[in-house]
Amino acid sequence: MRNRSSIVLIFSVALIFSIGLLMVFNTSSAELIDRSLDVNLYTALYKQFAYGCVGLALGFTAYKLGYERLLRWSVPLLCCIGVLLAALFVPGAAQTINGAKRWLNIFGFSFQPSEVAKILIPAAFIHWFLQRETIDFKSFFKVLAFLAIPAGLILIEPDNGTVAILIALMVVLFLLTRIPWRYWALPLIGLILLGGAAAFHMPHVPDRIRIYLNPELDIRGKGHQPHQAKIAAGSGGVFGRGLGESLQKLNYLPEARSDYIAAIYAEETGFIGMVGLIGLYSAFAYAGFAIAFNAKEKGAFLLASVLTFLIAIQAFLNLGIVSGLLPSKGMTLPFFSQGGSSLMVNMTIVFLLLDISRKSAVVLTKRRT
């Protein structure tokens, strides 16, 4: 069962990444047509492949070191990431895109520290939990206050989407670790109600809600991407236009290689292609949760569960945004869309899951003998 889960995990990720590489290369033709000789057709493909190779190297390193070391080193590593998150606000240090300071330039490569925080914040909480025999509100509040520091830095980048994912991850951990509801559920509900009341009185919030429900009201502004994504997905029909035949990638749909690449894929492969892609993500989730279920250590179970949930929720949110079911928010499709930092982190997650699967199998073999 464990070997089967690992094979399914590797197969699904390899296939998603391969199709993603094809789509990244495919959508690069739009830039070539628009800017002629100023753009190399293979630049985006080479860059995505390079990030994938770096991700494999980082993942293999994590595999050799083991998930136990990740848990033990999670606090100092999170402190380092906190320093990098703070460095984003140093003038000239960060790369600003669409008004957000999320990327550091390191030797010509852009790096997004918040992507690493998606692993380290849950890992730090798991490490803290494993050290406790009993949980009291005072110690629980202290660890949340510590974890809120990097989350707060991410919030003011601003990157609301990542913070929302982090909150979802922590809620999953609270449920799995059986933290008393009164410690976190009531405060969380209070914060949601308070935030909702405050947002309701902000003039731009009703506009965003209205545009989310009817993107056509701001067709040249915030509603442009959702509207064009709907056109792309809808025009694909059942079987799609065919690979390379997308019209929306010809600069009608911005961010065609990153956040909205699934819309181009839907246009070219149709409903059948999207069902296949969703099936691959479902296979990944099945394999990841199977590895978690069969883990013999509590830390392994918690880490495998939250890492699998992290990939699954990002895929769900991205596809929901592309289909128009969810409000537009910058979020990559794991292993598929262009995004160096997210790809490297997601590759590392795969190897951590494989490490947990391998060690669980070793423990079971020793018990049988």
C-alpha cells in the first residue's frame, strides 16, 4: 500500500509538471508575437525547467535529511524566513509587482519567502505540539503569537491569499491535534466577524464583490482577467480547440503562464482535459493522505496531512478562481503554472512525503520481524 501510494504520488506530479511545461512553452508564443525579436521563445520553458531541477535538488536534500530534522529545525528556519520577509521592506531589496513586495532578487533569480513559510509555520507548530504532554491556553497563545509574526509580515506585503491559506492550514492542525475549540474557534470567529464588519465599511469592498459577481461591469479593469478566463474555458467545449490553438493566450488573457494557465489549458483541451487534470490532483491528494494515514509517528502523520492539504487547497482555489467560482486572487496552480518559488517548495513537499512513506514502511518491516 505504501509503495503504491508513493508510485501514485510520483506519477501524478511528474505528469502534472510535464503538461505544465508544455503549456508554459505553448503560452510563450503570445509574447513572441507581441514583441517579436525581443523575446526568446524558449526563455520561459528553460526558466521553469531550471526551477524544477533546483526543486528536485532541494527535495532530494530534504529527503536525505529527513522530515524529523525539518521539524527540529523548523523554529530557527522560520526565524531566518522572518528576516527575509522583513528584508522585503528594505528600500531597493524587493521586487515590486502589481503593488506587492513579495519577491527578493538573489543572483538574478526572484525568490518568494512566503512560499517557504507555508511549510515552516505548520512545521513549527507541530514541533511545539510534540513537545507538550498537555496544552494550556497560555502556552498555546505564546506559540500563536510567535507564528503570527511571519504571518503578519506576509499580510502587509500584501499577500492576503497566502495568509488565508496559512489560517486554513492551522485550523486543520488544530482539529488534528484536538486543540480545545474554546482556545481558537471563538477567537477566530470573532476576528472574522470583526474583519467582515470593517471591510463592509470600506468603499472598495462592495465594488470588488460586485465585480466578482459581474466581471463585465469593469471589463477593462479588475474584471478583465476573470471575464477573459471564462471566455477561454467556455470556448474549449468538450474536446477543446486543440493544443496550440488557443486564442486567449494571444495577450487577451494576462498572466496566461502563471495564475490563469488553467484557462488556456481548458480552452485547448476542453472539458475532457480538465477532468483529467483534476483527476491527477485527486490522485495526488489520495496518495498524500494515504501516506499520512499509514504513518507510524504522530509528527509524520501531522506533517504529511498538512502538506497534502496545502497542495490540494491551492489547486482547488486556483481552479475555482479560473472558473469564476471564487474571487480573483494571485495564486499559482501547483506543479503546473509558472512560478519558481512555489515550484521549488512544492517539489520539496513531494520528497518529504516520500521520506515519510519510506520510514513508515521501514518501521512496519521491523515490527513484523
